Amino acid sequence: MAAPINRLESLWSQNETREMVPAREGADWSSRAKSWENSLEGLFAKHPKAAIAAAAVVGLALGWMVKRK
């Protein structure tokens, strides 16, 4: 049983159960991107305040790095 403090374990346990398959040319990247998008949407739906805070931090960091002088 997972500790309740580790809220991201569901994301990690998905990675542990997958077998490592070497990437081959022409791999189905669209399905991988779609599953990644769905998992992020679920994470954002569960934690909307954290998602907004993370987006603000990333925006501020990018703005600070590319600011004009």
C-alpha cells in the first residue's frame, strides 16, 4: 500500500510496469504524446492550484531569462 504523502506514485508505478522497448524508427509518437497529454490533464484536474502556480513560475522564469535590457 502506498503512503498517502506520495501523491505522484500513480504516475511512477505506470512507468515501473512498462517494459523498456528500444525506440525504433517510425514509432507511434502520436499515441505516446496523447497518453502523456491525458496523464497531465488528469494531474492538472486533481491539483489545479499547483498547476496554476507552476505555470506562473515557469512564465516568470522564462520572462526573466529573455528580458530585454
